[in-house]
Amino acid sequence: MTSDHSDTIYQKIEAAARESGSGLVGFADLSPLKGMLAGDATTFEFPYAVTFAVEIPKEAALASLKKPSEEMRSAYKMCNKKLKEAGEKIVQILAAEGYQARFVDPALRVDKEKLLGPISQKAIASLSGMGWIGKNGLLITEEYGARQRMGAVLTNMPVTRQAKLIDNQCGDCTACVDRCAMKVLKGPNFKHHPESRDLVIDWAKCGVYEAKLIGDGSKPEMACGRCISVCPFSRVSE
């Protein structure tokens, strides 16, 4: 694939993602993830990925600053819908160019007991240089802080762009750890990504809490999201 041809494909992908509401788009070589925990080993049949992110509105984050909210749950659903639309368009673009591609739905859980998706969306985004993984275990970007949801398309299209990894910039800040509703965050220090998510969060306890907030349909669904809202990089004012 020539440089001019690859640039054209990149431009098509970026345009499709942004038309669907994704404000951030990146490209990643997945080889560093081979040893990381994943819920679906077949994802590593694809060596590269396109990653894209939709902003969680500040209004939803503000509503969840001190308590769970319906607004945050609605924002998650809105983001997931836009990510799916973008992912399907990107798969079509890659297929038309003769490449294999697979959209990874951020809402999909292939291991519901361990709350694992097919692959870490945050790790892919970090490898693309989009942002860094914070003490809250979330992707943090210059544009939105922790206020985004990510989607990814795995592919065999070679990624020729060289991404520059962004070092963790949380520093001494422990806002997410201190204000976590369930006290599940552990606040480790790491440069790019933790060796395992167990070092960052008691994911089982967090998952049970989130499931309770979603409920059984007898009352409006809610979500917590406080670790998103209190992050200083999210720029949410009380």
C-alpha cells in the first residue's frame, strides 16, 4: 500500500467516524497487547485497529458529579449508538479496499462474570496516542478528559502512522480515588497502562453496583460515572 493510498483510506475513515459523531479518531498497532487479558482471544487475529471516541456531554457528567443519574445512563446509550454507526461505516470502507475488519461494540461482554469485552478499548486508544489511562482506569484525553466512550474496528490493514504514546499525567491527583462512591479505585502509579486492571479497580464490586443502578426495568435506568465527572481533566464545574 503506497503512502498516498493509505493517506486516502485514513481520510475516508476519519471522515466517516466524525460524520457519525466521533470527535477523536486514531490508528494503532496491537502487537503490545498480545499479553494482556482479553475476553475473546480471536481478536488478536487482527494486528491493527482503528479507534474512535464520542464525547460524553458535560451536562451528563455534571448530573453525575455527586450521585448516579439517568442523564449519564442516557449518555452512555447515545455514545454507543454513535460508535456503532461509525464502526459499521469504517468496516464497509475497509472491506471495499479489500481488507478484513471487525467492529468491537463497546457494550458487548463476552465474559459477563468478569465483565470483559472482546478487547480493551482503552488500551487500543492509548496505543493510538489518543490519550492515557488514568488512575480511574479510564482513557483521559486532552479534548474531553475522561468524558468519552470508545469504539474500535480491528483490521488487517497495516497501520503506517507512527503513534506517540502519552505518559500518564495524573501525577499526585487522587480525585477519582477519594470520591469514588463505592471506594473501589486503588490509585496505582504507572506510565502507560497498568499490568492488570485488578491493580486499578475492584471491578467486581463496581460491576455489581452498576448493574444495580441499571436495574430490572421497574424504574428508570441510571449510571454512576463519578470517576468521569470528578477528573479535573474532564472540566466539569459544580
